[in-house]
Amino acid sequence: MNRSLFDQFTRLAEIDSPTGDEEEIGVYLMEWLERYDFFVVKDTVGNLYGWRDGQGDSFLFSGHQDTVEPGRGIKVELKEGIIRSTGKTILGADNKASVAALLHAIQNTSMADCRPIEVVLSVGEENGLAGIQQFDFTQIKSKLGVCFDKSAPLGTMVMQSVEAMNFDGEIIGKAAHTGTPEKGINALEIGVQVLSEVKMGRNEDLLVNFSQINAGVCRNAVPDSFSFICEVRGYDELVIQQKVEDLVDLFQDKSKAMGSRLVYKTEYVYPTYQHDTHSMNARYIEKMLTKHGCAIEHVISGGSSDANFFNHNGISVYDLGDATINPHTTDERIALVDLEKMSQIMTRIMKDTGSVDD
Ligand SMILES: [Zn+2]
């Protein structure tokens, strides 16, 4: 079966695959890769690993199978060269534009005219990179790879990405009837006081976000609980850790001083990375992109992608602009010409059987 790129994208977009529901698309992708000479393994969480033989140094393409919501019953429209949904759902171009471009490039190449190709299509990417964290990186043979998973024009290269830590907790006070507040310890009051001392949003090189605050259970009782979740993002592991420790101290000291106690957990979410701007690898990726007329732009990303975990595991993976506009919204779109160009870039990389330092 030979599909046009637009048909390929539409087929993928119309298979529902919100995070946690990647089963059907996983089967589709596995069959497609096997049809085009890939040896494919699905791990216990649903990540797909594929390998196709060829000549020269192998190269890795990474992508993710899942989408955000609303991502069910997607209908794809093409109008004046722009691909979008009907407006009731996301489009799923994040990351299916890249996956479709990859399948299309695979379909139009063969073992005989390509380098060995390695493919990793993860699940649960949109859930804090949950899938790739379960992946067995020891099976990867490539030293270099790309994922097109940054919402930015083609030619964009993420050279540095953030790291994140979670701080989730609950202040435990004491319940009492509204009529006798002195018998209780108002956890909500304590929580609000502590939060008023926290600078949220951008803190120099850090991003601090408190969300999902909950307190109390009914109208006529002093709330005995105040729970929260918080995420701290930044570029430096030690700075992030210090910030989280400071927050823990602040919450703990205040809770204690006001007669309550704090229960909490902190958790490292994903590792950061930094690519060397002048490395052979960076120049190689730039060369592949500029051959298709892309203007190179190096950026620092405040978000994350599966590339964080590849880089953390010693495989140099560049997260590249995927030409999507407004992903994670019902106004998500991508130009067909960009989708085609992305596939051509992938094809060029596949057919380049020389080594990176040539
Ligand atoms: Zn994505």
C-alpha cells in the first residue's frame, strides 16, 4: 500500500490515541514498520522500537504515539494548503505530523539505498515523558538522532532544555465546626499565608508553578487539609533542587509555627541537556536542514521532549521544529508544504550513508 503523505497523516490523526489509549495506533505503526522491513519490538508499556538494516552509521528517529485531549474523533481538513481539525478537537499534528513524515520517508526508501534506521515511537509522552522513562536505552545503536517535536518553524534546533522537579504536599490542620473555629487548626488559612510568600511564575532562571489547590470538605467546618501540587523548572539541577528545598523549608516552618504539619514528596521529573553549538553533530543536523532551505535557529526550550531522556542516556538527540502551530489547542494546524519538507529532510538523512564527520 502506497499512501500520499497527506493521506498518511489523516490516517494517523483519525486513529484516536490520547495518552493511555495508544493500543490501536501502536498496532498500526508496528504493522507499517514491519511491512517496510523493520524488525520491531514493543515493550511492556507500549513503546515501539524498530530497526532497518542499511549501509553506514545508523541514525535514530524518535517520535511519540500519544496526543493530548480533546483528541477523539478527529476529522482532518485541508484548506488552502493548511491542515487543521474541524475545530472541536486538536489536530494531533503533535506528533503525528512527524510520525507521518517518517512513515512516508520509510515507504519511499529501502534498505538498499539507506543507512541503518532506528526508530523509537513512545507512549505517554504528553504525561510528563512517562513512556520513554520505561524504555530500555541499551538496545540503541545510533549515536545521533532527531525528534521533530518542538512547536516552531522547520530549522529550529533545541540546544538546551529544562529540567523539572515536582513538590506535592498537604498541610494537615484540625477540623472543627464553623461555630467553634478556635477548636480547629485552619489548614486553608495556613496554606494561603504560605503561598502569599511564594513568588510564582518566572523567578530569574526558574519557573515556579503551583496548581490544583484543594482544601476542606464541607461548608460548615474549619478545613483540616490544604493540598497542592507544584512544579519547578530550570536549566540547572542544583539551582532547581535548592529552590525546591527552600519551598519545603518555607512550608514546613510555617505549618509548624501555626500548629499544623506538612506531608510532602519531591520528585525529579526529567533531566536537562545542553548540546554543544559547534559540535560535529550540530553541524551535521544543520547541513541536513539547510539543504531544504530551512533557516537555522538555536533555541533554549522551556519544555521537554523524549530527547531529554535520550540525551541523558548518552544518545545525542536533537529536538527540532516541527512546523506545527498552536499544538494542544483546537486551533492546531500545519501547512502541507511544511509536512512535505519535513519528510524530505528525513529522507535525505536516511539516504546519507556517509558518516557525520565526513
Ligand atoms: Zn509532542
